[in-house]
Amino acid sequence: MQAFIDFLATAELPQDCRRLFHGRGGRYPGAEHLCLDWYAPALLLTSFCELSADELATAKAALETFWQRVGKAAPLILVYQYRSGAGTRTECLCGELPDSHVIEEQGLKFLVHLMRGQNHGLFLDMREGRRFVHEHARGKKVLNLFSYTCAFSVAALAGGATEVVNIDMAKGALSIGKQNHDLNGLVGGARFLGHDIFSSWGKLTRYGPYDLVIADPPSNQKGSFIATKDYVRLLRRLPELVKEGGDLLLCLNAPELGSNFLMSQVDETAPSLAFVTRIANPAVYADVDEEKSLKVLHYRKCTPAIDA
């Protein structure tokens, strides 16, 4: 806890949403269980170990002092979430969240909901992935697999993509995705398919081929996707959806699976995909073991050379 309090003594508050403190990276001994996120106008404190009443009061007092120091005139809005293997418990410790909570990232707007479960509507660690898509989407047709609330689609269309196909089994998430497009004045250009990806190849093929494909699946979600058995199924079919010279972002957010897990599967299953680079995570997510952090791998489709 002391490392967290020491961090707050000099921390600054950014303009747009992002993670402020990442104890999970193991760089703050004694505070490995704590994370702090800024979803303006609210702070979200997450603990992966249950805090005692005294510990929670200490953290709250430190955050109140931080809030006063950064000179925010508005009252502090502080949400606390305890995550365990059995689920989550979330409470608003002080202040009141907006009825419609809209945050900004890199000039784009997104709807979030801090009081509902672990997934708040925008995964902050994927910030650089969204930046990549925004910077590389102009004039391109994009396929956004496991699209969730369609943040990649918003980034692509804002960056000049001609068309984005979003697909996800969760129709509620897609509904929020449509609202995200509306928030950013993005009218037209996006499709929203509430289907199981593995039973929709025909439809995805008809809408393709694509210049850019993004695959950001859950790592272990029963009934949807389990990385250890389903990524290889995905890789068998992905190359047929991508234009020659097209790009792919293959994402993996499983601490127990390193980048070699995914790279070896690509080598064995999809030899037409050539590795380009691993996109760096935001600096705040630095980990003592980077293989435990989010992996975002950039690939490009190219025809393998044929020996004479």
C-alpha cells in the first residue's frame, strides 16, 4: 500500500482517460494487487485482494489528498472494485457517477459503465492498438473480430476507413458500439453483426476481402473463446479473409500465455502471415515480465516464396 501512496504524492492527472497506476506489473512491491484508472470525471480503484476497512480508508484518504493537490474543483468521484475468482464487488465510495458516462481517448468519445462487472466498455491497455488502427486505416476495408463495444471500429472510421465490419456474439455490447459511433458523429460505414464468428465465415467472406483484420478475442470465456484451443481454429481461416499485402492485428491478453504461443501457432497454421512487429503497450503497463502483459502482434499477408 505504501508504494501506492508514494505514487499519488507526485502523480498528475491527464486530460483523457488512461491507467494511472499499474501495480499488477510487479514494479511496486507491496502494491501488486492495486490499479488506478482515470475515467473522467471518476477515479476507479481496483484491488485483486480484498482490502480491510482500514486499508480502504487509507487508500481513500490518499486519493482525496491527491485530488486536492491536482486542483480539481469538482467533488471527487471514486469507485472501488474488488476482483476475485468468485466475481466482483463494486461500490461508489464518494461522489456520483454521470447517468451517461462518456470519456475521451485521443480525441474520440466512448460510453463506459464502471458499476457493471469487470469490463467497463473500453480496455485502456489497448490504447496503442487503437492508435495504430487510427493511423493505418485510411482508405481501407476493416474487419473487427470480437468487436465488443467497437472501439477499434470508431478508431478506424475516424482515421478514414471506407468500411468496417464488426462482429461479436454479445448484442448488448454491439448496441453500445453503435452509440459510440453516434457519439463521434460517424454516420454510415459500419456493419454490426451479432453472430458467432466460427459459424459466420460465409458472411464474413462475402463482405471481404479486407485490408486490415483485427482479432482481439477474450482469452478464456466459456461458450465464446478459449485461447488455448480456439486461436488455432481462428488462424486456419483468417488468411482467406485478408487481401494480399493486408495487415492483421492478433491480440492475446492471457498472462499465462506468452507471445511465442501465438507466434508458433501462426507459423504452423498460417504460413502466409509474416510477422512485422509487436506493438508496445502504454508505458504505464510496463511489467517485470513483459510476456505476462497484453500481446498485440502485427502481421502482414504475403505469398510464401516458391523454390525454383
